[in-house]
Amino acid sequence: MTQTDAPAVLARGLTKRFGAFTAVDHVDLAIAKGEVVGFIGPNGAGKSTTIRMLCGLLRPSSGSARVAGYDVGDHPEAVREHIGYMSQKFSLYGDLTVRENLHFFGGLYGVPRRDIEERIRTAVMMAGLAGREDALVRTLAGGWKQRLALGCAILHRPPVLFLDEPTSGVEPEARRRFWDLIHDLASGGVTVLVSTHYMDEAEYCNRIALIDSGRMVAIGSPSELRQRQLGGTLYELECSALGAASEALRQAPAVIDAAIFGDKLHVLLERAEAASDLQPLLARQGIQVGTPHVITPTLEDVFVRLVSRPRAAQAAA
């Protein structure tokens, strides 16, 4: 592999311990130049800790990682010079104007003075804030603040961008526009690792890395994860008493799992022919039930299955 072919982000056995607690447990990850990878996992799964290690903000307990060609343990300052980072907590200064924030972050990132005005104009246009350069940031709506924060993070034109739950609490339309900006950056060769707890956002990624309890449980494109990870046939079922129905089905032969999705159940079966047993089983419990039908798994189905599988094994041990 040549230097130009090397992954923009490469982690091998990346581990972080805090005393006796292992927050990140031997994570392997490789991200190509210009790739958008979604980092998905429940709260406390290790997403933010992994990102902070890759940004050179936390030193790994063991394992290794290289970002933009630099080792995160040996050269964290060089890593930070070659990345953009946007945290889940809004980091701009509300009492400064849009332009003042951009000037501040431009200086912080070492943008050459001769380039700063042109880059500020680009960031303002990207954020949709033309004509509002003198507005105080605290007066802006959430979507504008979010796009402005992204503009600040890329003023120095980093080759790698880390976004830690950047759209948390932002309305769906603004989230969609934000993802359009991410893909514009990726089309220009920027590598993006973005953590999110919104499953619909994961569909926008080239690949998805699922993490739980500090361990990587799966990685692949959205279509690959939907097709390969359930280990059975998924059915949707309308019925009354969803809680009681899901409990009854989990005890039934050939049922791998049953989970409530909105006003329906998603039932994963080992064998498709077992679907004919679902209605009579629930009817004997006094539960009204419709006809089960096969559905295509969503990423949420995959996520629930992959997260519940190791936890069930731990409980049984």
C-alpha cells in the first residue's frame, strides 16, 4: 500500500481504560480518504472516547491509531493540526458575532492572514448566513449555529473531520441540510467520522460502525448490515397489548427476538414457516392479532439485535 492509498484514519486494538473501567475495548477501524463513516451506539458505548483518542485529546491505554498520517500517541499536536473537530456541545461564543467567531477560530487554527477573509466568506455562504455576519451567535436558530460551527471547524481546510453528535437537538430539516454539507466536503476528499444516535442519519453514511460497551460489534454499508446481521426472517405484526405480546413471543419456539416498533411488533424468526404459529399463540393469550408479513429490516432492527445479543449472552453467563 502506498502512502496515498493509506487510510486517512487507522486504529488497531485501540483501548482506553479509566481505572478498572474499560471505556473502549480493542477497537479496529480503517477509513479511506473521502469516506463518510457513521459511528452508532447507545449512550456510554464509547463513541466520544474513541473520537477523543483519534483527535489526540486522550492518550490510548493500549493499541495504536494514525490520523492523517500521524500517530495519535506520539504526535497528538500534529494530529490536531490536520483535523477538524465539532463536539456535541455547541462550542461557539454567543456574545460574539458570526464574523467575530470565524475570525477567532481562524486565528486559533492558524489560518494565514492573507486567506482569512476569503475563507470567512466561504464559511458564511456555506452556513447560509450571508447578510447576517454581524448578528450575535446567540440569536441564531439551531440549524444556523450548527452549520456555522461546521464552518469554523473547517476554516483551516483539514483532511479529516470528526463530528461528535453534531445534530443532537436539531430539527429534521436542518439535519438534512447539514448532511448535504458533509457530503459536499467528502466529495472534495475530506474524510468524515460522525457519531449520531439518529438511525435515519446513518443511512446517509458510506459505512456504519456499530459500537456497544466499548466494542465494535459490526461495520459495513447500510445495505450490508441490513442483509447480513439478523440471522433470520423479520416479520411485522399488528396486535393489541404490545408489551404482553412481545413477552409471550420471546418465549416461543423459533422466535429469535420480538421488539416493539411504534404501534407494531417486529418479530425475528429462525424459520419462515414458524410465522403461521404466531397468530394462534397470541390468540390463546387473549391478544388480538393481524396477519404477519415479511418486512425488510431497518438499521434500527439491526442495531437492536446486535446490541441485545451480547447482553443476553452476558446475562446467561
